[in-house]
Amino acid sequence: MKARYRYRCYPTKCQQLALSKLFGCVRRVWNDTLAYCIEEYKVGNKKPKNADLQKRFITQAKKTKDREWLKEVSNIPLQQSLNDLEQAYQNFFKSCKGQRKGKPVRPPKFKKRRAKQSARFRQGGFKVHENSVYLAKVGKLKIVWSRELPVAPSSVTVIRDSAGRYFLSFVVEIALDSLPETNSNVGIDLGIKTFATLSNGEKIDAPKPLKKSIQRLRRLSKNLSKKTRGSKRYERARIRKAKLQAKLKDTRGDFLHKLSTQIINENQVIVLEDLNVSGMMKNRKLSRAISDLGWRQFRTLLEAKAAKYGREFQVISRWEPTSKVCSFCGKRAGKLDLSIREWICLNCETTHDRDINAAKNILVAGGHSDTLNGRGGKRQTSVKEAAPCETSTRPEFIQLSINEIA
Ligand SMILES: [Zn+2]
């Protein structure tokens, strides 16, 4: 299994210049080739072969007057960039033909100077040392090994993010190291107020870095919008904003990494509800809170870590009625308004916390539950039981809102 290990690195002023030059060359080769491919499509030709493109836009371009500066950087990242372009096109074609799962893939785009920059070196173009990493025609970059690199990497990508920070990202082949099996399974309900509620009753709040710094971010954005594009002041304001955004992203990533590791360590089966995040992002009111909390990143992390450590990860359909079914006896309640945080099932008289009940149902819907009292094993959560209007008119359930309890 392939994994990425990312470290911060600190190039000297001189190396920063060399890297700028390298990023510029990679960008130029990519953009030249992409423009050519687009032109070829317009006249009805097929996509040219990768080998021909490499010859034309790297080897031969170096011999021309206005591209001879391509010689000043290592050839490896230039070739890698065209391999990446090839891959980007393949993904796009496969997506068009419906041969690729997930969201539709867009065609490759031109690279911009102000965005995140990267260049990839494969073996032969870099060497790992004790406190540094050598990159061809750039030199030895000082690196901080925040954790150990497990094996020799097969490639390394040097990255400069929009806040001007540098990173080295290594690809390594790692063995699947199964964790010792456990008996506990968990269902997770994700929410806005409480980030995650576990079926064992645990509630986890997210640090809300974006909410805390939202005023600051808003001020920086406003400040940036007043500056003239391309001016020195604009650039300074842009970097200030990018730095704050980078910090927020790091805080969130750190929280999600720790939480997902803990959940994977403690449980054999992890069941999550599919939230349709992209559909929710269209709701502008919710979008900020949602992107802040990073549900999507959380799901990706759980999935990857489950695969790495031999755990079972399941996603259940978001149409399962997880919040309005009693997790103890399986009886359906009527429509529960979002403001109702606690309710009592009239069938078995259990008092439910809305989120914990939902988390328990998510675990049951995944086909794994420790508490199957009176449920006769796996419950089939079908929507057929009763029409929604019918259930809501039957006075079977008492609903208590938080105010009523307090
Ligand atoms: Zn009940």
C-alpha cells in the first residue's frame, strides 16, 4: 500500500530561487503542452502520445531560443509533469465514459503562478540524508523529520503552498500492519453542534478554528479586496490571508487525524452515515460551518486508516431513518424537528439523546450492534413501515425539546 509522508523543509534564499525557477519550468512545460493538446482537439485530432509530447515540449523546446532556460533545471520533474498531465487526461476520459467511480473529473487546467506550486522527483533525482534531502540542481534542503520515514521513498514532491511554506512529500510503500482485533464496534453520527457522537454515548466537540478567527479572516479578505491586483501591497495582504487559512487548515487536520486514529485503534467496525456533503455545500448558510468541521476529510481519513490497519469501514445510505427510530426497540417515531434534542419512546419508555440514538442506529444499519435487545438481530431499516404522515399523527411518542427538560 502506498502512503504519503509530508515534512516541512527550509530552503535557503538561494535554493528558494532555484525552486522558483524549477516551478516556473514545470509550469511552462505543462501549460505549453496543455495548450497544444487543446488545439489538437479543436481541429479534431486525437490526443498526441505522451512520448511525442515529451520530445516536442522538453527535448526540442530546450534547443529553441525562447525555451532554452529549461536546461537550467533537472529534467526529471519536467518529464514527471507530462506524465501527470497524461494521467489527468486519462482520468478525465475514463470519467466521461463512466469507467471511473466518484465525482465527475474535469479536464486538466492551466497552472497559475500564484497558486500552490509543486515538482516531483523520482529515484535518481533525489537523495535522503540525515538532516537534509538533496534535490537535483537545487541542492541539499534542510528538513525537519517530524516522524520517521519507514522505508526508502520511491518519489518526492517539493511543494510551495500559497502561504509561501515549503514541504517535501514522500511516497513510500508500506506494509499493512493489522492492529490487534477488538470486540467493539462503533456507529458515528456527525453533526454541526457536536462534531461526532459515538454509539457508546461519547460526544466529541470540534475545535472551531474558523469560527474563532472568522472575524480576522473577514478583515483580511476585505483588506485584500481594497488593494490593486499585482501591487506589492496586494501581495503582502494575500500572503497574510493565506497564512491564516493555512493555520486553520492545520488545526483542523490535526484534530481530525487524532480523532480518526483513536477511533480506528479502539474499534473493529466503524459505521458512518453518508452525508452528501457536496449537496449540503450548496446551502450557503451551512457551508461555512460544514467546511469548518471537515466532515469530508474525516471520512477520507477513517477510510484510509481502516484499510491500513485492517479494520472494517462502512458507509450507510443517508436515507436510513437513523434519528427517528428507537434504537432500543426499533419503533419508529414521527418527524423529529431539529430543535428536539431528547425524546422518550412510548413503546419501551427509553429516554433518548437524539444524537446518541442516531449513532446507535447507524451502527445497527451497518449490521453490527452490541445491543440487540428485542431486535432479533439485524434490523431491516426499510422506509416501508408506515407513511410519514401516518406515523406523525399517531400519538405514540412523546417528544421533549431541551427547553421542556430544563
Ligand atoms: Zn423504544
